[in-house]
Amino acid sequence: MPSASLRLDPAHAVAPVNPRTFGSFVEHMGRCVYTGIYEPGHPTADADGFRGDVLELTRELGVTLVRYPGGNFVSGYRWEDGTGPRESRPVRRDLAWHSLETNEVGIDEFARWARKAGLEVMYALNLGTRGVQEALDAHEYLNQPSGTALSDLRRANGSEEPHGVRIFCLGNEMDGPWQTGHKTAHEYGRLAAETARALRSADPGIELVACGSSGSGMPTFGAWESTVLELAYDQVDYISAHAYYEELDGDLGSFLASSRDMDHFVDSVVATADSVGARLKSTKKINVSFDEWNVWYLSRFENDPKPETWDVAPRVIEDHYNLADAVVVGSLLISLLRHSDRVTVACQAQLVNVIAPIMTEPGGRAWRQTIFHPFALTSRLARGTVLHVGVDAPTYDTAKFGAVPTVDAVATHDEATGELVVFAVNRSLDEATALTVPLAAFADLELAETWTVAGDDPYVRNTADEPDRVAPRPLEGASVDGSSLTAALPPCSWSALRLVPRAGA
């Protein structure tokens, strides 16, 4: 059995674990909202029409923040359409996803759902077809307590208390030619700065996210971030990053190494932002909001025939995930945690049905996709501080990334409780790997729980009829002997091991 070892020490910390790392994304796209989070008449629906089974799974997933209402959708969205009596709300064409939006769910309803789920709303503003005034109007409706036209309208619409949104996205993927209202970096940077300046005049304490590149493969990647931040550096807090990964042409080895691209993406954006800050002689640091990331079989979507009709909540990019997808999602979470000093917001896209960890049947069942499990376990177990981890492991050759270590890992340490959690992936397709973690720098520890997501077939999936074909199980054989943790990581697996101070130690 090949072997790997980790090097970690509580003195070598990256940053505190940020709860916002475990964000998600709800877009008015496909069945994410309608028959996803919202379905009046469903057997589990509450008085507000929200599916109770989806709410329960959202809480189990451990989501802390949700970006809303888009996505590409937001670049043509009129927020006021989703307010007031439902029978008076207009039906609009959504150009982004060639569907009809009934506006049955708007910001008041979504904020009510978010409170039930116990999470924070990250609100995206339309800077595609709209601008400064509409952003100010949305902010007034959302956050002004009372005494103005739009805050009093919100109260009249049934939301007496302000929604208290603290973080706003200044548009979505404005670098993309597919985006309604697509702009050059200079056009967008000027608009973002103007909008941010106006919003801060109304509410100095809000946090603002400027649009970065919609992918590291964009021809303007790097130059876009540089230009936008040169224009808006002092007005914003974050630059966004979006990335999706899929297995292409049967190259499973490269797919399992997708986090190498995420690492490079984050490091490149941070370097660009810091370069702009240096040129501006600013001591301020711009952080990264990785507010869209996931496995998405985009090539399949691009090859699908385009719809000929305008429908409400059509089935759009409902990818069904396998074991390998779950391992990749686990490795992407390792990458995000590893960059916790600069990636301080992250949103897995999306939450329900649309490239999502949760799937539903209209009027019927809800179940966990394979990718649900590494997210739910990481969000539950990662506490305290993220530690620098050195990995010594064999490598394997990939077509896309060259030689890649078979094992990748990150660890968190809670100084208050003494708990240490190790998250690790084994990218090898055919061999288990013997993992050793020296623990001499920590208190006397023992294993409290271990989990692995693994199996004999990397392409096995969960379905409504077989929802637990891929599910976490204890990692057998892991042990703490003396001052070392040892475990055998199964091939093509993601694992988590939680250690606690030994009783009586």
C-alpha cells in the first residue's frame, strides 16, 4: 500500500474557519425555487408554501448563507416585480434561461424562508439592465426600518422589520458575453464604483462584492480583475470568483485533481488584487467571494437543444451526481478552507435541483445527492482555526495538471476544545493509501468519529428510489497510536477524522 503523511502544527495557522465558507446559492432558474424550496400543496409545505423536507435538508447540509436571486437571472430582474399581492405580480420573460418568471416568490418570501432555514441572505443587484438608482431602491426596501416610501411599502407588504441584508453583489458575471447587459471591464468598474459609493452613502457598514471573472479560462481573466479593482478598489470589499468542474473525455484522473485549478484561481486573483492595492498605495486587502463553485457538466448543457417554448420552472441542468463528483466537491472544500485567509465567502451553486446537493420530485420525495455528504460533514466539523498542512504523498500523472499528489488534505483545530479535524482525499483510482499524521504538537488525542465517502464504483449515484447508495460510513481501521494518527484512505475517496483530547488527559 502506498503511504502519505501530513505535517501540521497548531502554531502554524491560516485563519479562523469562516462560517460563510459554507454558503449556497438560490437562483430563479429551473426548479430551484418552484418545486424546489417552494411548492404550495406539497405534503410537507408550511403555511408559506415552503417545502418542509427541503428546509430540513438545508439545515442538515449546514448552509450558513445563500446568494439570491441570481446568477444570470439577476441581470434582467426587476426586484419590485416580486413584491406586493401575488395576484398583481407580473409574469416576465427570463432571457437568461428562456423561461417565464411568475414572481410568486420575491425578496419578502425569500427572506422569510431564510429565517426559517437559519441563514444569512447575500443579495445580488442587477447591474446588467439597471444601475445606481435601482440598487438604492432595493437597498431601501430591504434595509430601511421605516419612514420612507419603499420601507413603508415593505411594511405594507407584510414585512414590518427590515430584512437586514449586510452583503450585496454588484451584478453577476458582467465579463461574460452571454450576460444580459454585458460590459467591458472599464464600463463595469465605473458602474460598480458609482453604485458602491451611493450604497455606502446610505449604509456605510454594508459589504460589497465586485464581479470578478466568471472563470479562469476567460480571455480577460486577470486583466478584468485589475481594471475593475483599479476603478472600485476603495469602494468594495470582495472580488468574486466562479468555477465549475466536470469530467471530460473520460479523463477521471484530471477531474479528481480539479482543486489544483481552484488553488491556482484563488492565488491568481489574490495576487492581482494585492498588486492593484500596491499600485494604489492602499493598506486595504480585497478578499475573494467564491460565490459560484461546484461540479457542473456544462458541456452536456451546451449540447442540449435550446427550448422553443417559454415555460415556468422548466427542468434545467439537473445533473445527477456520482461518487467521483462527491470526492471532487470534498477536495474543492479543502481548497476553500486552505485559502480561508482570503476566501471569506463561498457559495456552492446551487441548493436544490439545479446542479444541487438536494433533489426533489414535484409533489413527492426529496433526497440527498452524493455531493451533499462532504459539504454537510465539513460544515459540521470544521471549527476553530484552519492549519497549514504539508502533504508528502506519491504522485500520479494527469493530462491536464501533470504530476499531482494522490492525497490532499486540510485540518482545523479548535483551541477552546482541543479538537483536531483532518479532511483528506485520496485521488488514486485503484489503491488505498496509508495516511500518517504526527500529533506530537497537540495534546493527547483520541479518535471521536471518522467518516469516509467511498465505494467500488466511482460512477455510482443516489436516486429517489436508492437515496443512500453513496453515504458516509465510518472509516474502518483508523487509530491513534502513541503520537500519530494512522488511517487507510480508500481509493477515490473523501474522508474526515475528528480527534478530541483523551479522557483524563
